Amino acid sequence: MNQSPPVSAVRIAGLQQTFVVDGVSRHVLDGIDLEIRTGETVCVVGHSGTGKSTLLRCVAGLHRPSGGEVAVAGRAVAGPPEGLAVVFQDYGRSLMPWLRIRENVTLPLRRTLSRQDRNARATEALAAVGLEGVERLYPWQVSGGMQQRVAIARALAYRPQVLLMDEPFASVDAQTRSDLEDLVVRIAAESGLTLMVVTHDIDEAVYLGNRVVVLAGKPARIAADLEVDLPSGRDQLTTKADPEFLRLRGEVMSLIRRETASIAERVSA
Amino acid sequence: MNQSPPVSAVRIAGLQQTFVVDGVSRHVLDGIDLEIRTGETVCVVGHSGTGKSTLLRCVAGLHRPSGGEVAVAGRAVAGPPEGLAVVFQDYGRSLMPWLRIRENVTLPLRRTLSRQDRNARATEALAAVGLEGVERLYPWQVSGGMQQRVAIARALAYRPQVLLMDEPFASVDAQTRSDLEDLVVRIAAESGLTLMVVTHDIDEAVYLGNRVVVLAGKPARIAADLEVDLPSGRDQLTTKADPEFLRLRGEVMSLIRRETASIAERVSA
Amino acid sequence: MRRRLTAAAVEAWLPVALVATWWFASASSTSIYFPPLRTILERFQDLWLFERVPTDVAFSLTNLGLGLGAGLVAALAAGVVFGLTPRIHTAMTPVFEFMRATPIVALLPLIVAMFGLGVTSKVVIIALGAFWPTFLNTVDGVRAVDPLVRDVARTYRLRPVTSATRVMLPNAAPQIMVGVRTSVSVAVVIMVGSELFGSSEGIGYFILQSQRSYAIADMWAGLILLGLLGYALNLLSAGVERLVLSWHEGRRTGSTTVAAAGA
Amino acid sequence: MTVSERVVEGRAVMSGASQPAPPAAARPTRRAVPAPVSQVAAVAAILAVWSWLAATDQVSDSALAGSVESFARLAEVLGTSESWAAIGQTLTAWSISLAVALAVAVPLGLLLGRSMLAYRSSRFTIDFLRTIPALGLIPLAALVYGASREAVLIIVIPACIWPLLLQTIYGVRDTDPVAIETARSYGLGRWSILGRVVLPSALPYIATGIRLSAIIAMLVAISVELLVLVPGVGSLIAVAQRNGETVDVYAYTLLAGFLGLAVVLLFSRLERRVIAWHPSVRGHR
Amino acid sequence: GGGEDSDSAATEGQLTWSYALPDSAPVLLGIEEGIFEKHGIDLVAEEAAATDLVGALISGKVDLSVNTGPGMAVAAGQNVPVVAVSGVTTFEEGATGSTGSALVVPAGSDIKAPKDLEGRKVGVNLLKSASEFGVRQVVADDGGDDALVEIVEVPFPAVADALASGDIDAALVADPFMTQLIDGGAEVPFGDPIETVFADSPRLVMTSTREWADANPDTVDALRDAVAESIELADEDPSKLIPIYEKYFKMKPEVAEATQINKLEAGISPASFATINDVLVRYDGIAEPIDVEQVVAK
Ligand SMILES: Nc1ncnc2c1ncn2[C@@H]1O[C@H](COP(=O)(O)OP(=O)(O)OP(=O)(O)O)[C@@H](O)[C@H]1O
Ligand SMILES: Nc1ncnc2c1ncn2[C@@H]1O[C@H](COP(=O)(O)OP(=O)(O)OP(=O)(O)O)[C@@H](O)[C@H]1O
Ligand SMILES: [Mg+2]
Ligand SMILES: [Mg+2]
């Protein structure tokens, strides 16, 4: 394999992942090749259970892949790489119930920042996701959507170079969701963050991404890798009305639909 | 208070809920009055952290309200009422990690059904939500969206009279989501199920509901209670293009927006 | 006020009932081994209020405190290391389990030989005994950490110390606490055993001497003192627990839910 | 089979659990030292320390026998029917105690863990009784039951009930509230919730408790045998000690240690089966 | 018969006897030789721990037990109804010429006389027993103040190390540890304090409860005769005890060979308790002198 140029933030080559359950192999990912340039936002879509989260975990160095290679910032991934943050799909369990919300957010900052700086960052990040005045509560004292935003705030406060988000806005209302989308777009643009977002919302994928990757099949492969050719100063109203947006949206939708036999068809009664 | 007629499946009167955290009262719900007729589907929307889940938990008899009354099927709620099922927002934690998926689904059926019947029901319900061949896996061996569908399957297999769902489709892809919406609509129509669905997807609220209730404010009250006047044989394409659908959708959206100061405005930049 | 009274009544009824039963059942006892409770309590008053406190009680408590402290600290540290490092765990488990299963009574001569007759050897065996319950629970608690929580700690590249103190230990805290409470009572039991040899004072020494000289009421009085001591130590650990596990209790009971509007 | 099975690089190798499949053969892998090797190394290190202590003048011969002699003697005594009879007697007392402790402590722990009222009511009594040392009660037991198995049981049973009871109570209280709420909302009755939600969720705690109690039962049984001369491994140690036969003392002490080790291995295996779903067993996702 | 639900092998007409200490060997010899049978007694021997000689007797688990003279006095002092049925040995040295116990000090110790123990730490096997009382009394007899002697309990196997490390300055030990220590260079400055103090007081006695003795006077007599005859046999040829040590105390042949036996004496004279009374009262073993009639079966 040839040396990856430093410009590619994430490089995935021939990635395979297999789980062995009760002696039976479940082949989940097969031969995934994907390259994400620094500063790029790639959205991954695909139906439930395809392997999106598994892919993300391989990039984060949390799963050892059964085959193939993953490199982040040019270095092969063996464990979680430096400067990478993850917002997990199961956000509730990813917060420590024994730490107050502020401490949950400052936890990853202990290595580098003084207490005061940590707290300032936490307050700022929490405000950015629309959470004020909850610093001193425990995660189990706030609502599901608020927990999810705490997890996002924790990742943002960490100021990673690469941010992986697994269905990060699944539990918030529509209004908050678009606000958070815009927040992430703005931060990515301002700080050159490389972003990989798993989402099941196709509008969101097209709105957020420079590219949309469709994962499909069993085992999953990359069924499509679409460039999103929309002006970079996006906004919820004009962008989502752009004909190119609508075209891409339709294309992704049909790609997914092709792969997914509708449940309705499969239900017997 | 006057005796509620048996036709009302859920009756909420003057419901108040207050949490005391570190000696400070957080007043979450204030004077909620709501009546759900048998067979009706009510969707509850509101921004993240308003108190939707709290309301649902009060109906399920899992919280003792600080004030007011809740009755299900004409009987005051003191603990979880008979014939009521809940799909929790925190679906991951609501599945028992020590039970295989099939056993998770059959768990509530042990009281009433033989082993064989239980398994048949589980298989049927799992198939209905698009999960086949996973009966013998553990919850932590399947994806987030699959876990959520297991929780839905468990509720459906239970065949409740009243079903409370807290953001039940938050973690599944768009296609599966519409399939599940249709599934629920069909089951509700066929079996006279009374349904209360918390969702942050306004389209979904209007599509599913006979009524949409908007929760807003701090403490939360019912800001609006809208009848959805759409033909009952709904389908994803025609219903969502119906002008009445679009009108209602717009109305709900503006109601919520009015209450929610946009995060963007609050961020200091 | 009323609530507090009820709470006190709930705590007290069983002990009161048991003591009453003992009192009346033993009132006319002539058995030398089961003297009337009245006699025992009289001896208790004579002996422990407070004649022997500066000598026997102080001596035993010092050993207990040192041994328990050393045992618990070692158990926590070793528990985290073993829990987090499967390789060490794998390599050391047979040796540790073997050591744990070795009857210390048989090794008393060795312990005396190595640590002398003085306080050191007593502290050492108390520490050894107190070590296991907390150690095992710490290892198991740390290993039981939610895999997702562990992933969070890994992806954010927490320093090992931060990870241990902020993530692994708090996560294992509910299980560690039960280990600590077992360790506390085991330590008291072993403290008594440690005064089997090389002693001329201590609560355990007193109990054993009373027994040998057939001063059975004195022996019972000593046992009662130990029970009370155990209860006091447990109160102490329960206090620590309330501090350490407040989040746990809150999450478990949802105790933050309070009916404000007098429902 | 060894305990090492339980953890292979932090992952469980067992049916029921899942793991990412091993990497393709071409990948360079950093295999850990195989478990048996590291275990043998650890055992060897301990034996070396022992031999050194015994060989030098640190400790007199009457307090510590040599390791080689002790193992040789152990092999010898294992050939006698007397030792096997003693092992049988000790194991009988041990298994009865543990069974009784399980039958009492687990149900009681479930009750006390679920019912705040019951817990508060018994807290003082339990904490008080828990601290009364078994050693102090041995003469009483000998009085009532003589140098018999009953004397052993009456001491050992409480000694292993307490840890197990406490573990169960705490395990019950650590049940995920969402899991209990789920069960409640589906109308599961008190008993179903206890048996199908609370008990499985408390199992990891109970398992730790069983491993604790199993060894405590063994140690206390041997100690009582030793102090009251009830037939069993303990009385073999006592006789050897009285006669100043240090090598025998160590041979029988080793025997006791191996019995305990066997017990722990047995329970670790059982535990892996019973709580296969638990993160500590299933390893890393 | 034995206790009602005792699991000993006692059946109708059998007597169970729990023995301890090698001093019991002559009686065991008598059993082996059929002497008890000859006297119409079916005696079943069970070993008991030295610290637990009274419990089983009082609770009726066994019919007969053993105890030491001072031990009996302590029990009687607390109104424990134990009586001596027959004597077995005294504290004096017997046919083998040694009591098998002595006070030892490390080589080169400056302890030469009992008075030198003042301000020192002495290890004994069991506190509140003849060992402790003996040490205290020899110090007092030598003009010293026994209150200045610290006496602690040290298990025999640990004595060598405790002496070597200076944890204790002297120890009262018995065989086989005594011989091992002396072989290792330890010195015996002034013999065996126990023997010195208690001399002809009863050491090992066979005991029963008073109730039992009162109810079975004939058996008591027969027992006395049988013990006396057994003792005679052992006195004639002490080597006959060696196989007894091996069989009943599981001693190795070398150890059995080297085991000493004290002076054998079946009779218990009231006067023989005088010293015990004297010493025990002085050192708080008992509150007041016991009535000897009270501890010896009629
Ligand atoms: N146990 C608790 N202790 C204290 N406050 C709580 C507790 N549970 C909920 N709250 C508070 O109640 C409010 C409403 O919570 P709830 O979970 O009902 O919101 P929600 O409408 O479901 O939000 P979301 O859409 O984000 O799930 C939140 O502000 C939360 O902080
Ligand atoms: N630990 C595991 N053991 C066995 N199978 C697993 C494990 N983790 C994931 N899988 C399987 O891998 C497949 C992909 O899971 P993954 O979580 O990556 O899906 P996903 O695309 O994120 O789905 P969703 O949108 O529902 O979250 C699923 O079929 C799941 O059953
Ligand atoms: Mg996923
Ligand atoms: Mg909610």
C-alpha cells in the first residue's frame, strides 16, 4: 500500500469486520475503501443495522478490524488516535452517571487545561448546544435530548481535529436539530475540523456533508459516494430549497430504498 | 372531580410535576389537562427538555405526580396500570442485557401465554418491525436502531390497550421509520389501540396523530391541542402532500418556534 | 418530627425485640455458658464503661485502624491494576487465589517469625484479611464497567490516573463499597484472632482469656462490645458510602422527585 | 482449563458472547504472552521467594519448611487414605455450609435489597452480628456440639452468610432503574421482577459474593477443625503443628490452598456461564 | 452412655473419653491392653483440643475428659462442676528423667536466675495456665517482682524466631520444640519452672462432671483401679508407650522415642492441691482457694 499523503485525515482501505456469535460468523463490513480529506465533512447513511456504527468504531480505533487498514492523519490506527472525538449513538450510556454535567464535559480536558479554563470551555460548549444552567445536574436528571447535547458539548469542548458523530441529533426536536446542524457546519468551517457523521436523516446528510456515502448490502459495502455540490455558506431555508439539494436528496433516497426491502412488504399479515 | 366516562382511555387533570435538585425546585409540568379517547392517537411535541417524557411517565404510573390526577381506563393511576405498555426513550437500557432478544420480547408475556404462543408472538412482532433472524442474539450484539425496534416489538407483542411511545423511531433510518409509522397506524386502526406518542418530528406527529398536543413553556403547559383532520386511510405519499397536512405541519412548527428561542441567537459566537 | 420518630422505630424494633427475647429467655439461666443477659450487662458496665477503654480498646482499635487502612488502600490500588490489566490479572490469579485460600491460622508461626510478636504482625494479618473482599469487588467492579464508558475514556485518551480515579473507581464504587463493608467486619474478626498470640492486652485477648478462665459473662460482654464496635464501624462506612455514592442512590431511587404541592 | 480463559486480551472466548473475528493471517499481530506461561512464571516467582526465605536464615525451620520438601511431602500424603478422608470431611462441611448460606443469603438479600423497610429494620442487627467474630464463638459451638461436624457448621454457616447477604443487597440496589421501570410498566408482578430482572442483574455481585464466601467457608472450616480437632484437613494441620512436624504443617497447608484454588476455579467457570451476558465476561464491544 | 445425640460411637454401656496431651498415653495403653475391659469398662477414646477440655464434658457430649490440676482449679473457681476421677501424672519428672519442658534462653543470654526475668518478656504456650503461674512463682520465689515480667502467648513453632529476633527474652517450651531449641544452641538456665513450682501437684487428671460421678460411684471406683493398673504397667516399661504415641498422637517414631513422661500417680491427695490453691490465688487464677473435696470425686 502506498503512503497516504498527509492531506487525508481518514483513510480506510479494504476494511472488513466480522463478528463471531455462538460460533457463527456475521460478516458486517466488506472491503470498505474511503478517504476523507482534512476539513471535509462526510455523512454516512444506510439502513438500520448495516454497519455504520461499526465503521465509525473502526475509525475510532475501538474495534480491531478483521481485515484491511484504517489510518487517521496518516498513522495506522491501533487504538484511539490523538485528537479524535466521538459522539456515540448510545449517548445516555456514554455519560458518566457519577459526574455532574460540567464534569462530564471537562473530563477529557484534564490532561491539558487548568481547572478554570476547563470550566470556561465547558460553559461555552454547553451554551453552544443550548444548555445553560444545568452544569451542576447529573446526566440522569436531564432529558434524553439534553443528554445527547451534553455528549455533543463534550466533543466540541475537546476541540478535536477529527470528529466522529453517530446519529448525534436523533433525540432533539426539529428546531434544536437545525440549530445544532448549523452550529456544527459553522465550527467545521471555522476550525477546519474533519467530520464524519452517521445519520439516518437524508436531508441532514446532504445539508451537512461535502460528501454523502451510502452504505448498503450484507455484508455492507459502499454503494455510492456522492459529492455534494452546494455552495458552502449553507442555511436551512435556501439550501434545502436548492434544486441540487433536492436532486441529491432524491438520489440518496432511491439508493437506500433500492437496497432496503420495505418492511411493509415483508410483514406477513 | 367528576367521574370520567369509560370512553376516555387517559384522563389527565391539573397534573403538576416538580423535581427538587440540591434543594432547588425545578417545576417541570404545570396544570396539564388532557383527555385521550379510546382508540385515539395523540402525538406530543415540544422542544427538548420541556417535559414530554415526564408527562408520559406520569401516565405510565412511574412517577408520582406532585399534584393533579391521572386516570387510565377510568381508574386513578397509582402504579403502572394494566394493559399499558411503554416504549422508553432510553430503549437501550430498557432491554435486559441478560436476555436474548426473543426472551426480551416474551418477558411481559410470561404471565398469560404458553411458551409456544409467546415465541410465536415474538417472532411475529420482530418480523413486523423488520427484524428476522436475530431472536437468539443479545441486545448488545445488535445495532442501536435494531435495539429500538426490539423495544417496539416487545410493546406490540404485549398487545396493550394503551401504548405510550417516547420517540420510538429516533434511531432508525428514514425508510424503516416510515414503514414503522405505517405499521403503528395500521395496528392502531385494526385493534382500537389508544396511542400516545412523544416525537420531535413534526411530520411524524401530524402523520400519526388524530391530535397533536404541543407542550411548551417553563414549567410546561399545553400550548395547543390540534385536531388532525386528515382522512384515516393515510399513506406516506398522498397524506404528506395533502394541503391540510402541510397547513397543520406549518402551524405546529410555528407554535414550537415561538416558544423556542433559537439556539443560534443565544450562542455568543 | 413524626417522620423521624417512625424512622427510629423502624430501625429499632428488631434489635429491641431480640434483646428483650434474650433478656427474658436467659433471665433464669443457670447454664455456665449462657448466663443471664442481666449479668452480662452488669459485667459490660463494669468492664467497658470505661475501665478498659484506654488499654484494651485503644490497643485493639489502633491495630484495627492501621491494618484496615493498609488493607483497603492496597486492595483498591491492586484491584484497579488487576481490573484494567487482563494480563496481570491472568498471570497473578492462580497465585492470589491460592494465597487467599491458605489458612492463616496455620501460618501464624511464619507471620510471627517474619514480622515479630509486636504490633506489626497483628497489623499485617488484619491487613491481609481486610484485603480480599475489597480487592475482589474492586477487580470485578472495574471489569464490569460499561464497555461504552470504557470506550469514552479511551477515545478521549484520558490519562491513566484520570481514567482510574474519575471513571473506573466511581463506576466500580457501588461494588467496592460492599467489599469495604465486608472488609471492615472481617478485619474485626481477624483483629480478635491476631490477639491469640503475643498479646497481653486487647479486646480479643480479653475475650479469649475470659473464656479460658470460665469468666463467661465477661466473654459475652466482650462479644457485645465487638458487635457494637462493628456497628459503629459500619455506620462510618455507611457515611462514607453516602458521600461516595450519592449519585448512585439518587439515580436509583429518583429521590430528587419530591411531591412539592403536598399531594 | 484455567482462570486465564476468562480473559484473553480483555475479550471473552466463549459461546454466547461475541467478538470481532481474529485479524486476517497476513496482519502482524502482537500476541500476548500465552496465559499459562505468565501464570507459571508468577507461581515460579512465589516459589523462589519461599525457597529463598527457607534456605537463608531469615526464618527458623520450625516456622517455615522448605518448598521442595513440602511439595514432596504433599505428594506423599496424597497417597494416604487418611488425607483423602480428611479432604472428604472438610469438603462435606464446606459444601453444606455454602449451600445453606446460598439458600438463606440470596433470598434474604433480595428482600432486604428491595424493601427499604426490611433493610432499615434489620440494619443494626445485621451489622452487629456480622462483627461478632467466629473465633470467639468456637468454644460455644464446641460446648453445644462437641468436636463434631455440627460445631463446624454452626460457625461456618454464619461466617459465609454475611458477605453473601451484603453482596446480594448491594447487587439488588445496583439494578438499572430503567430496567425495573420497564418491567413494572409491562405489569410484571413483584415476584417476576425479583426473579427475572433484579436477580439476574444482581448476579455479578452475587457471583463475587459466592467466590468470597466459598473461600471463607473453606478457611473457617479448616480453622475450626484445627482449633477444636474436628476431623478434617484442619485437624491434620493441628496434629502436625503440635508434634513440631513443620514439613507436614506446610504439606497440609498447601493441600488447603489447593482445595481453595480448585473451588475458586470451579466457581469462576460457573460464573462465566451464568453471567455470560455481563460486560466483565463478554469483554469489549 | 454418651450424650443423647452424640455422633460418637458410644453405644449402651460404653463410656466416651476425650483425651489430650501425651500424658494421657498410660491410660490409652491400658485401653489397648484390655485393662479397662477387665474392670468392666468399655472406654472409647477421642482426641480433643487442649483448649477445649471442659465444654464437651459439661454439655454431655462425652462422659469423661482430662484436665490439668491448675486447669481444674480455675474451672472450679468459676463453679464449673468438673471433678477429678483419677490422677494420671504429676508435675514431677518421671522414669525418663525429664519433664520434657523447660525455660530456654538464647545462647549467651544474661538471664541466669529467675530474678533476671524482671523487666523481660517471656513467651508461654498458654496464658492463665501452669506455664504462666509457674514462671511468675519462680521469679517471686527468687526474690523478684513477677509484676515486672511480661508474659505473652507464643505458639511453640514461633519461639525460635521470637527468641532470635529479640521479641522475647525467654520461653517456656515443651518437646519436641525444647530439644530442637537446645540442639540449636539455646540454654536452659534454671530448669522447668512448672516442675519447680508445682512438683507433686496433679498434672493430668481424668475428669467427669460431678453429677455423673455422684450417679456412678461404682464406675468411678472401677475407673480408678483401671487407671492405677495401667499406670503400673507403663511405669514398669515406659517403652510400651512409644507405639501409643505413634498411634494416638500420630507422632513420628523418632519423636515418639524422645517423648518424656512425667511421674505417674493415680491418687490425688487433698494436700496435692495446696500449692495450686496457693499460687493461683496469688496470681488471680482463682478468687479464693477451692475446696479440694469439691474437685475430687468421692
Ligand atoms: N430525575 C430528575 N431530577 C431532576 N430533574 C429532572 C429529572 N427528570 C427530569 N428532569 C427535568 O425535567 C425536565 C423535563 O424532562 P423530560 O425528560 O420530561 O424532557 P423531554 O420533554 O422528554 O425532553 P427530550 O425531548 O429532550 O427527551 C428537564 O428539564 C429535566 O432536567
Ligand atoms: N458486538 C457485536 N456482536 C455481534 N454482532 C454485532 C456486534 N456489534 C454489531 N453487530 C452487528 O453488526 C451489524 C451492524 O451494526 P451497527 O451497529 O454497525 O449498525 P448501524 O448501521 O449503526 O445500525 P443503526 O442505524 O441501527 O445504528 C448489526 O447487524 C449487528 O447485529
Ligand atoms: Mg448505529
Ligand atoms: Mg424525553
